[in-house]
Amino acid sequence: MFSGERVGVLTNLPTHYRLPLFASIARRIGAAGGELRVFFSESRFGTREYLHGGEPGFPHEYLRALHVPGAGTAPLDLETRLASYSPTILLAPGFSPLVSGRAARFARRSGVPFGLWSGEPPHAPTAASRSRRLQRVALVRKAGFAIAYGGLAAAYLRSLAPRLPLVVGRNTTPVRAPALRAGTGPLSALAVSQAIPRKGLDTVIDAFRLVPAEVATLTVIGDGSALPRLRERARGLGHVRLAGAVASAAIAEEYARAELFLFPTRFDVFGLTLVEAMASGIPTIASSAAGAVYDLADPGQNAEILEPGGPVSWAGAVNRLAGDQRERDRMGAAARATIESRWTVQHAADSMVAGLRLGLMRTGAPE
């Protein structure tokens, strides 16, 4: 089906979790006689350098972009670059008028299929505004197909356009080899997250006031606006370490050492670090406010799921699991099996290729 096709995909950054996905898709499309070209709207990672995946090994371009406060990134040469490539099908991320809105207009003028890929769930703060919903309904109705990162995102897209053909995709990351953990001394707990208020890191810091130092230690990796306040909050807690931003290799080492993963978010569209932890076979305590929980968690089986906030309940779960290595081993193995069976990069590539095939079978919007 891809013979002679030029598939254009827009995204933001060449992250370590996106590059393997696009490389796999590029190989499949290339083997069928077509080409994938990815257009990145950003190249600078800022404080998120740990997300850098290196130089892409597939056809790609970096767009010149301007950051618009409150509105996101605006590519300055989007239409020019797309016209030069002349895609025969175009896939754009999310609902930004500055990116996907312009891509939709380009596709309509060019007479090529246009699709959206999105992970936004119905309860996202950005989905609450009535004016924003109207803008999104108008955009989604210009799409002939969609790829949703998970079940909640699919439900939201269907609420915007009930007849929109879509494929449920996978938001994932490469699976690491499971680490061999010594299991001696205090339990080593890990949280990997941006240090911003909605990530709920204050919850786990407060929880560790109720977790004795001889029972568990906590390492928090991630930079952000809330880091100074969080460090002040952790003052006097010798068994809590806020490492700030670290390199990708160092994060991999922390995953290898971790015996428990904490994901206390107050809201996450998905939560890829939760996937990383589960794929690494680390027993996990996660907030119910993470989108990934809907698709991946079997509470009490492959993860412990708690409501966001409430440090007492989080401390209780840490103390209980710290004293039960057999339960941790069982939960970690179940978590890894969940990812390996249905949520790997290859599964993600399968679903995205299926979505693109769906788009090529349709030449107009569904409504």
C-alpha cells in the first residue's frame, strides 16, 4: 500500500523514545517502496536534555520555529518545507492551531489525506474550555483518520468527532533489560519527573517523613520550576535526594538500581516514565491521574494505584512493599510482562502503520 507514497509526519523533538518508533516505521514504509519523512518543530531540549535521542537515522528535517508564550511553538517555514517535500499523506500531532491547524489547511489545499495523532484525554485541563473545544471540533473534522495514544485519548477524539476513523496506538519507550537488584539494606525508591507542581512530587517527599530511613530511601530525578521549593521541603530528610536533571545514561543507572518506582502525578496525559519503570520490571506505585494507568495498570497485580495527594496513603504503600520482597518481585515481573506482551516500540509501530494505512484508504474528512 505504501509503494510510491511520501508520508509526512510532524512532531516536536527527536526524543529517545520517538526515534526508535520512527526508525521502525521508516523501515517498514521503505520496504514497501515508500518514504517516511519526519518534520521536527524543535531541536533544543533546554532543561530536558535527558530526553535527547541523538541524531535521527531516517529522513527528517528541522523546522525553524518561534516560541509563542501561552500558545506553544510556531514553525516559521512549515508550509514551505511541506510544499518542497510534497507529501501524499500528512500526520500532525495534537490540536495546536499553529501546527496541526496549518497542516490541515495545507493538506486540504494539496488534496492529500490528513490525520491527527494525539494522547490528550477528556479530563486534561486544556480540554475544559468551551472555545477550545469548538476549535478542536473544527480541526478534527478536517481529519480523515486519527491515531490515539491509548484508550482515554481515543475516547476524547470520538467525543469531538464520533465518526472519525481511528486506531488506538501505543505511547511507549524502548524496553531495557531487567536489572538484578541486591535487595539488601534500605529499599531504593525512585521518581523520575519534571519538577513542576502538577507532578505531585511534594506528595512523595511528605510521604517519606513517615517512612523511616532504615526502611527506604528516595531519589527524585528531574528539573523544573518547583525544584528549589521541593529541596526546601525535603530539608532535614537525609534519606531523600533531589538530583535535578541528569544525563540519560545516569537515569538508566538509576532505573537499574531502583527497587520501587513512584509516580505521584496530579495529572499526566500519559506518563512515559511509568512505562519505563514497568518495562524495567520495577514494582510501581502510581497515581490514578496518569493516563497510562487506564491502558496498562491492573491494580494490585502489576502496579499499586493510589489517588493523587495523600502522603499518608503513599507512605503506607511504601512501608508495606518495603517489607515484602516477594510481592515486589511478583509485581515487577507482572509489570514487565504487560509491556512486553502489548506495549513495546514494535507494537507502537504496528499501530501507527495501521493508522497510516487507514488514512491512505480514505481521501476526505469523515464529516
